[in-house]
Amino acid sequence: MPKAGLSPVELNLLELFVAPLADAVKMDPADELLQHEREMSALRSTFPKLFRVVSSADSQNTKTVYFVRHGQGHHNVAAIQAGHGCTCKYGIPSEDIPCPYIDERLVDPSLTEHGKKEASVASNEVEETATQVCTVFASPLKRTLETAQIVFPKQRIAALEGLREQLGVHHCDKRSDLSKTRCIFPSIDFTLLSSDEDVLWTTNRETKFDLATRGRDALLDIFKHCQEDSVGIVSHSSFLYALVSIVIDTCDYSASAKPFATGEVRPLSLSLLTGLEEIPPSVKDSRNNLSDYDDLTSNTCQ
């Protein structure tokens, strides 16, 4: 398929994810792009939309959410050095072109110095606008916890499994044992994590549908159990892109649906499209347990 036949969204994805791979291995970028987009496109039109981007969070069942992608991690550097990103096809590792994220040395990587600078820039961006944010939810991986502490130094930070990156296969998306992470981040609240070991990561790749469902449930839990009007969410590339591209209705604000750059902050006012009492109970597991977190109703910033 010629490049001219791609939509603007597909061209954007081509530039961000596929073009470097094509340069490195001389393959048809459109083939890889369409493979990635096929599952996403179907979900965009069929996945139930419970949230919508609105002009301001000034009515019932609305919140301003400061979505933040972590700064550059060492796994991102590995992809830069390889000259391409993920080469897996539908979650199956390529036998011809090694995926740079499949490397046991990259389990739960930290931020690079450049990544820390990106987070500092993000902190300056939200210093005045995010004054009402008291609670920040972050994926329990090192790079997101580091980013959360830099971007939101005065806020309460709670780790939440439901905010993790697309699970499986990639070693960079496997978390460390909780006992070790607690020692590195003693000020972060890990109440919501139920197991020391990572019981979610496997050698099978989570599908985009399962990723979107997990993201929807995490966002619903935050809306249902956190009483604050403004919250922060610090997560990862594929997870955040699934939220803004699949889970949230961004039709009136199409610019909100683009992929996130490392260290990017994107505040969005979200409206829940149905009453909370009308929502069927979401499937509860070790990823989303906000009902166990009794302190979320506090509106007092520390």
C-alpha cells in the first residue's frame, strides 16, 4: 500500500513507530503500520465509550486528569541504538529482527539522565496549573514512579497495577519485586498492590482489547473512588495511547488522541458519560483495587 493512501493518523504512527524500522531493515513500512492499526481501528469504532473529553471539568462526574508519560528510560535508548522499536508481530517475537525490548537486562529499567530532565521540564509545566491535584496514580514500574516523584513532588503518589504498560513478552514491562521497589521509593503508597512478585507479566502479549479494557477499568475505579476533581496519572506509551485512542471519546478534540512523547504532560477534562451507579461492576483482580484504599476521599494536599 503506498504511503499516499494512508490516513493522517496512520501517517503519524508511521513516522513515530514504523519508519525507523523500515530504514533499518528495508521492509515495507505500510505493512507493519497496517498490522498495528488493524486491531486499533476496529476497537475505535466498537469499544464502548464511557468517557468524553470536554471543555472543562465543572459539572458532576467530570475530572481534570493530568496524563503523563514517563521520561526516557534505558529501554528507549536500547531501541534508539538498535535503530528500530518493537519488531514483534501480534505479540509474537520476530525470528529475523530482534526486538530491542526483549532483553533480560532491561527488566524494569530506570530513567536515563535525559529522562529525568524531561520529567523536570514536565514538572515546570504543571507547577502552576496542577495546584488542585492532591493524588497521583502511577504505574508501579521504576520509570513511572521516578517520573511521578519529579513531576509531582508535593502530591501523594499511589502505585496502581492497572496503569501498567501493555503486558507480556517485553522485559522492560516486567516490574521488580515490590519488596525491592518499596526500598527505592519509601514515600510512595503501595497499598493497592497485592503481590510481591509480578504475577501479571507472562511470555504472552496482552491484546489491545485487553489493554483498553484494563485501562477503562482503572479509569473507572479512579472516578468511582477518588473524590478529588483533579488527579494525575503517570503511565506508558501504549497504555496512554489506548486510553486516548480507544477508551475515551475524543471526537471534539482530535488532537488529544495522538501518541504521547516521553515526558509529555497532557491535561484533559473528562466527563463520565453515564451515572456511576449505572455502570456494571468491573472485573476485580490484582490490578484494580481502589475500593481498598480508604484514604482516597481526602482533599487535603500534603
